[in-house]
Amino acid sequence: MQSRLLNLQKRVVLVITILAVISPLARAVAQDGSLVGTWMVTVTREDCQTHVQVGPPFLSLLTYNPGGTMTDTTSNPQFGQSVRGPGHGVWIHTNGHSYDVFSAAFVTMNGTLVSTQFLKQAIDVTTPDDYAVPAASIQFVAPDGTIISTGCATAVGKRLNLEK
């Protein structure tokens, strides 16, 4: 029994030591202008030619993982009775604090696929906790491959932090 307790104590010390080392490294990654992390993003749809706002802004949550993958969810009221599932995608660092992102999400109605949303965006991390999307393009494609509609958007993101 005492041997098990000693082993447990050693494991706890090891885990605490690992966390003590990893935590500052994770914070350093978040502070260096990296996209890695979870962001609360305010999206504004706009007319692609005139850049006039179309509808009210809405919120999305986007998480960028180390290695270049990402996931998102959105509160976009455009989908009405349809359900837009979570988005999945990839990102690459282009230069400085700039990134290109491509993602896809299924749009269903009563469990049937009605379209796939494809989103391309260019992101500029402007501070360790803020980013801007000066241009995003959206495309909705029917299951047969036909393009149903296209659109444009801008966005601003705020990094989620534990202490804020």
C-alpha cells in the first residue's frame, strides 16, 4: 500500500513538473503572433463587388491546432431552418503574422445534405490576442457539385485566454 502511494506521489510530481514546463511554452506560442489557439470571431458578410455589409454580424468560434488543422462552429443566422455542422479545415503560415485558411462544413436539412460550405480566408494576427480577416470568400456547393452561391466577408478575432 505504501509502495503504491509512493508511486502515485512520484507520478503526481512528474505531471506537475511537465505542466510547469509546458505551460510557459504554450503561453509563449500564444504571445508570439501564432494563430494556434481558440478565437472568438465577429464575422461581417458583405457584397463582393460593393463591399456593403449584408445582414448583421455574427459570432463564430475557431480553433487552430498545431500542425495546421482547425475546427469551427458558427452562429450565422443565414442558415435558417438548415443546420450548418462544425467546420473542419487546414491552415498555413504564409509570412510574418499572416496565414491562409481553408475549411469546409456540411449544411443539412432534416438530416439530408443540401450543400457544403467552403471558406477561404487570409488572416493577419495584429497583436498576440487579435486578428483581422480583410477578405474571406465563401462558396456553397450542392451535393452534385453545382455552385449554389458565393459570398464575401471580413472578420475580427479575439483570442480566448484563461485570465480574461
